[in-house]
Amino acid sequence: MVFDWFRRQFNQPESLTEAPSEAAPEASEPTGEADRTPVEPPTEQQPAEAEAAPASPPAPTPTINPDYLAWAKAAYQNLKQQDHPAAVEEDPGAVSDDLAATVEPTTDDTAVTTSAPQTIAEATPELEPEPAAPAEPPSFFDLAASEREARLEQLTAEAIAEPEPEPKPQPPAIAEPSAPQGLTFDDDFVWSSEVLAAQGRRPEEISIEEIDWLSSLRRGLDKTRRSLVNQLKSAVGQGPLSADAVETIEALLLQADVGVEATDRILTQLQAKLRQEALPPEQAIAYLKQLLQQLLDQPLETSGRYILAPEKGRLNVWLVCGVNGVGKTTTIGKLAHLATKSGYRCLIAAADTFRAAAVEQVKVWGDRSEVDVIANPGQNTDPAAVVFDAIAAAQARGTELLLVDTAGRLQNKKNLMDELAKVRRIIDRKAPDAIVESLLVLDATQGQNGLRQAQVFAEAAQLSGVALTKLDSTAKGGVALAIAQDLQLPIRFLGAGERIQDLRPFSSYEFIQALLDG
Ligand SMILES: Nc1nc2c(ncn2[C@@H]2O[C@H](COP(=O)(O)OP(=O)(O)OP(=O)(O)O)[C@@H](O)[C@H]2O)c(=O)[nH]1
């Protein structure tokens, strides 16, 4: 069975492009459905409708939940078994104390990098969380960190002491640079597991790549999260927001690149709720998360599709545009990789013909992702001619996803418009039945500048979505909210690293958890 990385589940295409159902599954009763929303999906709510908010407060962020911990342990055991089946088969009932050596309590989010254990402690669903006994009221971030620490300590304590195991040889270093970093039961693993479990996933279904991706996303947003969570926590939770609190939250959101419009909307909605109901800080933050998620989901709802995935058995053409340097070529390579991994027949058209180097770069990514690249030799060839040839090739080969690298220069909006319009005309004429998407690649580190680029491209091309890159570097992440609010464009993919697997379909739930889950 092939895992569809666009749809985030094993291939069952017919039920997948619909909006998530009203009632998401309970985390403790996973259904295997890869819902795009967490256990309690928020409902859309405009400022004027805030009065009509559900009476019950939103579910608190799942920071301590023994079921999630059991889930994480089961997932870890399963992955470990896939990694070293022989070791697990040799001693299936073993409870290893090297988990204790591997899982060291940490107060920061640094991954523990000790050697991978051969076996792990068995999952114990009856686990009780250790009660925290802080001497003085801790900050929200400290509390979340100490909760995680307590859980990890608990795991350590549970590992039954056994004689020192024979030192076993380390698994060989993974030669392929794109391979996941290895399996470690650390804070990132537990957090990523919680996020997957909350979306109804089963521990036996997940892969190390999914954990690896969520960990990268979370680490990428580390800095922003740390500065946001602590200060937000101290600004909310004392009834309606004071003028100072409004100012503080406003400044925090603007500094995180959320943009003026989205910040105004969020503040209005938050204030309306806090006037209606005095929420304690953690619940106020949980409510804020819902608001942010709604904001990100709105363009997805408007588009009618929560998931952008190629339709099987048809030609899907995805035009990929963006200015030079934002990660356009890399994104095309990563999308091609996702497509082939997910069982789609894929082809790339090197239609950014302005620079010869751009064509060469696309070819490198084509080699990496094992996808053919259609290009015209020579510099400054007609991009529309490349697209024409690529469609002919795609039709001859039964290609399902044709990724088109388009012009990246912005110097002359008219040229850009003409070029993109011409490419579009060729597609409409030569492949009238194709499903065409127009994706804009934006560099998240460029903040509001990216937004201005998006405005120009939105005028030149009929954009249908955004791929947001470089969330692992200095990006603050909030620009995702500005894109959704100001441009009403759905974010379709996130890039958080330079490796081929560092791009995944966007999930508003995962993104907001990575941004705000202390
Ligand atoms: N850290 C990080 N770097 C990225 C990411 N995506 C792309 N890059 C890097 O950004 C740089 C530019 O990426 P390209 O894919 O060449 O960008 P482009 O938009 O095609 O730009 P041109 O090659 O100039 O046309 C490269 O060094 C990439 O490795 C990402 O998600 N994270």
C-alpha cells in the first residue's frame, strides 16, 4: 500500500478532498482518517458573531495526556520494530533500560542525541501523569516544559533496571543525505506524536518521516514560539484585555509578521470572547489558537478543498511561480519527490528559460527526485514552447502531475503577466481537461515583502495557493496568517529545510501547534 503524502493517508482517494467532518475523532479512539483538524475543530466566527461562541471553552492544548504518551510509546515501538525488526524479534518482551539512557529530561527543546536503543519500554496506557508542584506560579512556557519533563522522567523511572546490556554496534550512519535523522524518543518525538494522535492517526501507521517533519517545523518556529507564548500568557487571562494588553498582543503579532489586518481581526475576536467569558490564561491561549486556525482555514474553505492533491488518472498541471531565490526550484524538486513517493507519474517542465542556470538547477532536482525534466536547449527559449512540449510528453506518458517552473523575474509586471498568460493559453488549448493550479512560492523570512510579491503575482497569474518556504531559518512564521487574511490565498505547502523531504502539505492545526504549543 502506498502512502499518499499529499492526502496524508494510505491511498483511499475518493473520500479525501472533502472538508473535514464536524465531529473529529477522539484521540483515544483513532480512526486512521487523516483529518486536517484536531480533536475539537474550531468553528468559523466573525467578530460580530463572537457572542454566539459555543458556551463551553475550547479544549486546552494537549500538553499532558497519558493517552498521548502511550500513543507516542506505541508509535516509537512500532517504528523501532520497522527499523530493527531482528532486535525486537529476538527479545519481544524485553523492557529495556536504554530508553532511560536515551530519554533524558530536558528543559529546552534540544533533541537528545544519544544512541538509538535496541528495544523500548512497553507502552503502559494506565500511566498517570506526575503532579507538578511548582513553588511559585510558573510561566506558561515553563509549565509546558516541566510537564514534558515530568513525562520523560516518568518514562525513565518506569524502565525496569536490568543488567547493563551488551554494547551493540551502532547502526551504520545513513549515507543518503536526505534520509531522516534517526529515531530518538525525545521531546520532539513526544510532541510530534501528540500532534498526530490529536488528528486521529494510529501509532502503527505513522512513519519516521512524519515525526521528522513535525520536529523540523517545530524547531523552525522555536524562537517565535518562545517569545510569543510567554508574553501572550501574561497579557491574557485577566478578564477583558486592558489597553496595555491589547498593545502588547498587537506588538507581538506584528513582530511575528502577522500583518495589520490579521492582527486587528484576531484582537477583535479575542477581546469579544474575553468580554463574554473570563478565561484563565491557558484557555485564553487555546481560544487564540482556534482563532488563528480559523483564519488560516478560511481560504481553504473558500477554495472548497482542504487538500491539494493531484487527481489520479488525469493530467494535473501545477504552475509554480515566485521571484528568484525564494526556493522555487527546490520546492518543485520536493513536490516531485512527494509525487513519486506517493505513486503519481510526474514530469517537470523547465519553463523558467530566462536563466540557463535555472534550467540546470531544475535538472539536478529532477535527478534527485527521479523525475524527467522537459527543457529546450539554449538560453532565452520561449517558455510557452517548453510547456507545449512538456504537455505533449505528459500526454504520451500518462503523466498525472506536470510541475511547471515558470518565470521568476518581477522587474516588469507586464512581461510577467504576458508570459504567464501565454503559458496558460497553451495549457488550455493543448490540455483542456487538465486540472490547473497556480502556486506561488514565498520565502517566509521575507515577511511583509513576500506579501507585496504575492500581490504582484496575484495580478499576473490566477493564483490558487501558496507554498511557504524557509520556515526553518529566521522566519517568524506569522506571514502565513497575513497571506490568508490579506490575500485570501490558501497555503498549500510548507518548506522547512533544504533536504528533499523538507516540504509537506500545509495543516493549519500542525502549524498553529508548532507556533503556539509551549
Ligand atoms: N533553509 C531553507 N532553505 C531553503 C528552503 N527552500 C529553499 N532553500 C534554499 O534557498 C536557496 C534558493 O533556493 P532555489 O530553489 O534555488 O530558489 P529559486 O527560487 O529557484 O531561485 P533561483 O535559483 O535564483 O531561481 C537555496 O540555497 C535553497 O537550498 C527551505 O525551506 N529552508
